[in-house]
Amino acid sequence: MRPLTPTETSTLGILTAACLAVLVNTWRSDGEPLFASLAISGIAFAFTYATILWSGEVFMRKGFKGRDLSKKNGGEIPETMGLVCALVYLLVLVSFLPFAFKSHIVASTLDAGYDKDRILEGGGMETGRFLHRFPLEKLASYGFAYATLASTTILGILDDAFDMRWRHKFFIPAFAALPMLALYFVDFGVTHVSVPVPLRQYLGVGELIDLGGFYYVYMGAISIFCPNCINIMAGINGIEVGQSIVIACLILLNDALYLFPAAHRPPHPAEESHLFSVYLLLPFLGVSVALALHNWFPAKVFVGDTYCYFAGMVFAVVGILGHFSKTLLLLFIPQIFNFLYSAPQLFKLVPCPRHRLPRFNARTGLLEPSVATFEEAQPLRPLVGEGLKLLDTVHIVRVKTDERGRVTETSNLTILNLWLVWRGPLREDRLAVEILLLQTGVGLLGLWARHSLALLLFTADNRF
Ligand code: UD1
Ligand code: MG
């Protein structure tokens, strides 16, 4: 698209140099994985930011481009730039491995009677290492997370390349999640969940209930839901990547609650899971913030379905392999609402146009709710029409009726259109900011409920 400006070059250069210095330092001082992860995420940010600029042209030449539907004379801009994020991210996951496990490698090799300095010089290579105390199960989580995200990326590219139909692509993430579910089966196999105290008496069960195979169905559903829900809460500049950044920050906040309070001595039992989550999310933030800078209003690139699937699957992986998938759902409340609200259109009770993004009014330059219209030849089922009229009276949709009282059009059933029904026409960036603030507020409320109100339903908050 364009070369880096001198300011960008110097800023990214300084950032990369500083991060490299931190990396060298952490390697010398026995790994320090958290600092290494921060530094690698900084490098991932710089690399993604620059690569998106450099590769936009090539993407467009190969047909990965789209028209910005909410701009006056909106030209075509590169699409699928989330692929750059996903690829840099996968590269970064691998680069981080030695830092994540260095202390284990050293410890287990030392245990076997080797001299640490010799091993660091590569002396262990000839004789091989005795890794009998190496935490292979953690390496497995890491490896299968990588496999799941790599398959998600491949399937995302397929979707962007072939513009698949909604009903076909809905199940794509389930296939991508298979490596992770297989690992869960082999390695953890925990299918018990805590039962809320008030329900125990009615269900006649104790503190835990074994969901067996249903737990795998539940995890499969999470893997389908997280990627798709980001892809359908989309259509205005910055919203797909913006919501992903907010969710990632909220999960990191939840991780911090388990990792940092000095009161946790000895360390919290879930510490490893939350560290795993931090190591996956910091580089995710790095690549996503870089993408957001190009995708924010007025967008210079689109993120593509590849990014939506990749981002959603990062969250699913972190939640499932970190054993906090139910807390994860509390951070997806706007997406859950958007999915349920969209259901009549997704399941074809109400016609669903190819694009449901808000309508751009070229005269005012503002976004208004977009609509689905019903032809005389294909009228709505009377019951559905009555339902929509009822929702209209409580301002949950906006419908138009003909002289006979039949619904002829309805605002499209997405949270973005609903927000515009409530707030009136808004500029695109204003709408994005308001929705992201909503996401942040609701997420913080969810976390608060998780750690305080949970005591009303369960005997203890697992943080303590
Ligand atoms: C999903 C939504 C669809 C929405 C679309 C927008 C469902 C079932 N599908 O479809 O209603 O219209 O996302 O992303 O809810 N675009 C913009 N501005 C943006 C982002 C996208 O104009 O800020 C347009 C561009 O023309 C771009 C296209 O949307 O090329 C991308 O659409 P795509 O991601 O392929 O749509 P779906 O994910 O299938
Ligand atoms: Mg999409």
C-alpha cells in the first residue's frame, strides 16, 4: 500500500531494538517467560504493523479486497489482513517456546547430572537430554493450541478465498478445534462441573456433576460460537479487532487476579493455566493492536473472516485449555446477545440479506439501521410478523407496515443496528467506540459478578 513513514520507521525500530534487548536479557537470566512474552509481543506488533503496509498491494492483486460500504465513493481496500496477524502470531508462539520452557530444560538436565553451562553452550546436543522431569503435558497444551490455531487459519483463508455461505462456514471452527478437543480427551479428561448450591438439592447431586460426553459437545459449541460470534458482530471499521482487543484485555485482567495478589502464597493452583493464557494473549494483543491501527476508521484494510475465526479460536483455546470456559462466556455477553438477537435471521425465520451492516447515509455521512425488506411474493409468516410488531412496541426492532398492517420491512437484527435504533444516526467511529465501551463495561460487570456474586451460588470463589 505505502512504505513506512520516517516516524513509523524510527518508532518501530526503537521498539524492536528495546524488545530484542529485553529478550537477550531474559535469556541470560534463566528465561523470565513473562518478560520474554512481553518483548516478543512488542516485536510481533512492529512486524505485523509493517507487514500489513508492505503486503496490502499483493493481497489486492490476488483478489483479497473489498469495498468499504460505509464511505462516500468508498474504494477497494485489502481484505483478509488478519492473515498477517495469524501468521506472525503462529511464528511468535514457536519463538517463545524456548523461553517458556528454559527453566524446565535446565532443571531437568541438571537433575540428570549435567553441567548447566555446558548445556547452554550446546554441549547437551551430542549426548541428548534426560527430560524425565520436563512438564510435557504443558508442552502438549501449547502444541495443540498451535495446531488448533493453525487449522483455524487455514479454514479462515478458505472462507475468505471462496466467500462461503453462512450455513456452510458456521461449522468450520468445529473441525479446527478437533486437535484441542482430542488433547483434552487424552490429557485432562475432566468432565465434571460445579453445581450451584441451590440446584444441588433439586438435582439430588453433590458439589460436582459429571457431564461426560456432553462436556465435549459443550466445548465444541464454544469453539463454534467464539469465532462465529465475532464474525457476525462486524461490518463497521475497527469493530471486529476492537472487540477482540477488549475481550483479550478482560481475560488478562482475570488472569492477573489469579497471578498477582501477593496473598497467594503458596501460588494459586490455577496459576499455570492462567500463565498459559497470558502467554497466548500477550502476542495476540501485539498483532491485534497493529491490525487495529490500520483497520480503525477510516479503514485502510479489512480484517477478513480469517481474523475473526483466529481471534475467536484464541479465546476458545485459552478458555478450554485454561479450564475457565464458563468465565470466558461472561466476557462475551454482547456477542451472546447479538447471536440470540440474530437467530431469527440466521435460522431464516426472517429473511437475511448478504450484508446486515448499518446503512451509510451519504447525505449526512452517518450510519442508520439497515433493513431487511419482504417482497409481496415472499411475505413474512403472520406469527413472525406479529412477533416483530410486538418487539417494535418495546423498541427492540424498528419495523414498517403497509396499510393492511403487514410488516414490510424490519431493521436487521444485529446489536449494531439496534444501537442505532436506540441512539439515532451516528458516525461510524462513534458507533464503534460506544459498542466497545459497552463491551468493556459489561465485561467488567461479568468479572465482578464472577468473583463476588459467585459466592451466592457456589460455596467458594475458586480464586481463594
Ligand atoms: C458478516 C455478517 C454480515 C455483515 C458482514 C460485514 C451475518 C450473518 N453476517 O458476514 O451481515 O455485513 O459480516 O463484515 O451477520 N465491510 C465494510 N466495512 C467494514 C467491514 C466490512 O464495508 O468495516 C464490508 C466490505 O465490503 C467487506 C465485507 O463487508 O468486503 C466483508 O464481509 P464478510 O466478512 O465477507 O461478511 P460475512 O462474514 O460473511
Ligand atoms: Mg466476516
